[in-house]
Amino acid sequence: MTPITAIVREKLDSASRRLLEEIRNPALYAFIEEAVSLTEPDKIRVFSDSSKDIAKIRQMALNGGGEHPLKMEGHTYHFDGPNDQGRDPFSTRYLLPKDMDLGASLNSIDRTEGLDEVKGFLKGSMRGKTMLICFWCLGPLHSDFSIPCVQITDSPYVAHSESILCRPGCELFKKLPEDADFFRFLHSEGETDENGCSIHWQKRRVYIDLIENTVYSVNTQYAGNTVGMKKLALRLAIQKASREGWLAEHMFIMGVKGPQRRTTYFVGAFPSACGKTSTAMLPGQTIIGDDIAYFRKRKGKMYCANVEQGIFGIICDVNPVDDPVIYKALVSPGEVIFSNVLVADGKPYWEGMGCELPERGINFQGEWYKGKKDAEGKEIPPSHKNARYTIRLSSLDNLDPQAENPEGVLVGGIIYGGRDSNTLVPIEQAFNWVEGIITKGASIESETTAATIGQAGVPKFNIMANQDFVSIPLGRYIQNNLDFANGVENPPPIFSVNYFLQDENHRFLTGKLDKMVWLLWAERRVHGEVQALKTPTGWIPRYEDLAPLFKEKLNKVYTKEAYEKQFMVRVDKLIEKFDRVEEIYRQKVPDTPQIVYATFKDVQQRLQEARRQYGSFISPFKLTS
């Protein structure tokens, strides 16, 4: 075993040295030595899985490490600064050798050039600081889902966030073989201002080295750029899964309650602002995870597990009416990090929380008062639209009892959603696995909103709601999903959902809680307990099956008129959609599997035939089982 070198040893306290010596992995020692030589910290602190060490991380965060206490016990707040408020797609790049190509749709840079650049920014970045070395586990412990990870950072806030979001992994590292592989993350917030925010955000870089399973992050604090176990690890995991024959997906996992106390587990992928969290947190159902899932096959069945043990969620519009379970956790004593909210009188406030907000306080840009404007004359909101909360899933009353099962849970059904005002029905089941992956998952479009883009209603392609994180060529990614059903007895059915269908006056055709009925119908379809009507693109519910569910679950009278408007087959719009998506594949995905084009052709032929027979709009009452 490679010994701890002098450059590392001299900066360790005795407890950290003893702890590090218990881990016999030469690659880990080499990574730490490189990080120390590069960033030049004054001290190094290594953390175990003990509650004492986790508490120490939190205390360091509160003692000038990026967090401040609030009045409620266990609650803290953090600000990222006005120019560091979200994931940075431009500066997030894959480091690729000259013989490796991920396709034009994925942001990359020459590996040698990128390493030189990011290491130049990291050089000496921890002078005068303490380097923190933390070990985490992606997926449940002691499981074939488990992936060991090490995070090196100079930000106690980042380490504290990971202690909430991730399962501890130090004991896992102690038991690893000397040649075991693991994911590596090196982060430095760089030089900070008087508020503890990264100054040189123009030099923000998040570079992903797929060759070494390493992510380098510098001059940023926002968790999406720094908390390695989130989307940064997802990119590494997708590459690893592709090599090893499993799947890593941007999906929630939830338990849907059926008759006779039955629980069926669904996974779901939705682009941002399309109802992902609100689906996973539906009243009366249970949650396992809200963001990232790993999938494995065993003995002809498909299983999944939540990668994390916590939630890093958008807090805007979380209120006691729409999100009662989350809201209760956020206003109760317990460990919560609020980021980029408004703070006044020692309390956190955010837009859409269901109460009147103070007219003064502090927020991500400093002192704030109602009507304050920025340098461009735009009014500064009290809390940032991407303000967040970080909590453990165990804080939620609806946590599923199987959340920590090392075997994962059996996948009952798969859901793909998007924001669509004029085309897709509220729920539809694909005819089979292939059509589900291609026409539901690989054809996701989500309309932009004026608040973020400047022009509303423009459909944006987002394959499997995972486009931003895919680290392999998109054609291979589709083929991996198609192949994953090989050897699986009765692959789980695949559904599309759309909560944003509107009438000609731009009024939503479904209520916020109607999604509960769509999922309860899907749960019954999984078990063959309800029939369905055949459309050119899949199976839709019958009115006689939905009306009792609306009455029983929502105490709502569901009219035939509402049903017909919601489940009208909009043939012309569907033809336009699949034409649009196929053109994207032909132009931007050169390795698209031929089965994708064959499937699009079949769907278009069915739509054309339906239009000849019924016209451009088909009432669901004209369809048969």
C-alpha cells in the first residue's frame, strides 16, 4: 500500500491521519496528494461517518463556513451571491481526449486543455484554509447500487449539504479492495467576499473528467455546481452504467397506493417546472426519492433505488396548501439549510409561501427592501426564483418504509412528463416498452415560459428529461434504455403525463390535484384491473373508470364534457410533434438507432390513417378498447 506522503501528513491532525490510514486504496492517496499539492491548504481534516464528525462539519459551516443560524432550532441559511444562482451550462464541460466524441449536443473541451485551465484556477485556492475530505455513498449502503465517492472541498457549506443529502461512506471505503474504483470530486470556492461568496465567478469552471471519474469545480458555491453527489455524480454514473449494463436516470421514485393497501412503485422523469416534485409528493402516497434513481435487473425483474437520502429542492411556491408535507418539514425544528431566500428577524421567507412577506431583510444580493432595483433598473425579488431548501427525506411524514432497502424496490411503472399546452392528453400508456422509450421518453418536449426564456410556448426537446446530464452519445443512451428490458419478464408499462393542457382561451383543463387520479388509474393498469381505449399513440382511460376515482379521492364531480376536452386526440398536433422530434434526431443525433425512425414511421402512419377516418380531432367516445 502507498503510504501517506509527507506533503499530506504534515497538514493532518492525529485523528485525521489515523482515519486515513485505515483506508487502503493507493488511488485515493494519489488523488489526495494531487489535491493538496495543487490547492495548498494550511490544514487537512478527514471526517468519519460518526455523528460527532457530522456535527463538526455543521459547526464549521456556522463558524464562518458559509451558513448562518436562524431562530428555529436546526435551521440555517446560505447565500451564493448574485452571480452564482444556478447550474452553469456554459462552464460545465466534459474533458475528452482527442479520440473520444460525445456528439455536438454535449458541451466538451479537449482534456489536456481543460485540465490545464481548471488546475490553473485551482492552484493555491486553499491557501489559508482547511481542506475537508469527506466520504459518501451513492445508493443504499451494502448494495449492488452502492458507489463510493470522496469529496475534497474548502467549503463547510458544501460538506454540510452533502451530509444531509448523501449516505455516509467512510466505513464503506475502509472495506474496499485496494484496487476498487470510486468517484472523485475536488472543489474550491476560491476567493470570497465579506459575505462569504465566490468573487471570481467569471472564472467559474465545472469540468468532468470521464477518464478518471473525477469532477473539478472552482470559483462557485451554488450546490448544483459544487455538491458532487448530485448532478455531477449523475454524469459519471451514466457513463459507468453504460459500460456495466445498468441505468442511471433523472427520476423520482414513489409508492402509489392501490386497492387492498397495495403499493406499486413508479419512477418518473420530468423537465424542470413540469410537476416532478408535486407528483412525487402527492397526498396519500409515499416517496422514496425526488431526483435521481439507479436501475438494476435481477432474476427477470427490474429494480430501482434512490441515489440520495435527502432533497435539494426549489422552495418557490412551497406552501401549506400545495405542498403540505414539505412545508411542515420546513417550518418545524430539524436540520434544514435555506439558500437564497429572504431573511428577516431570524426567519426565512420565500415567494409563494402563502403569507405576506416582510418589506425589509437580507437576501442573495445584500440588504433588501421592497421596490429595490438592480444596476439595470430591474426590481429585485425578495427571494431568488431558484432559492432552495436542503433536508433529509427522513424529515418527511410520507417517507416510504422501503427507502433504505439495499435491494431497492420493484419497478411497477414508468412516467415521462412535460409542459405541453396543446397536444398530449393528461395520461396515456404506451403500447409496449419500445414505443414507451421512444415516443414517451425519447420524445419529451417541454414548453418554455416567458419568465425564463422571454418567449412562452416554444417546445424544447429534452430526451428522457435527462438531456443536461447525459455523458454518452445520445443514440447510445436511447439504445441502452431499449436494451434494458432484455431478459425482463413483463417490462413495466410506460406512461406519458401532461398537466398543462389548455383550451382555446388558454385556461388549464386539469386541476392541480387531478394528477392523483391519473396515477391511480395507471396503478390499476399495471395490475390489469381497468380497460383502456386505443388511440394511434397509446392507451387512454375510459370515462367510467375515471369518474369514480375523482369522486372517491377528490370529492369532485367529473363530467363527460371535461373528460372529452382533456382526452381529445389532437391528430394534427401529434403529427407536428413527431415530425419536429424526428427532425431533431436527423440533424443532431447522428448515431440514432434505426428503430427510432422505424417507430416514428409507424406512429405517423397510424396518425395519418386516424385523420382519414375521423378527422383532425378524435373524441375519446369514438374510440374502442
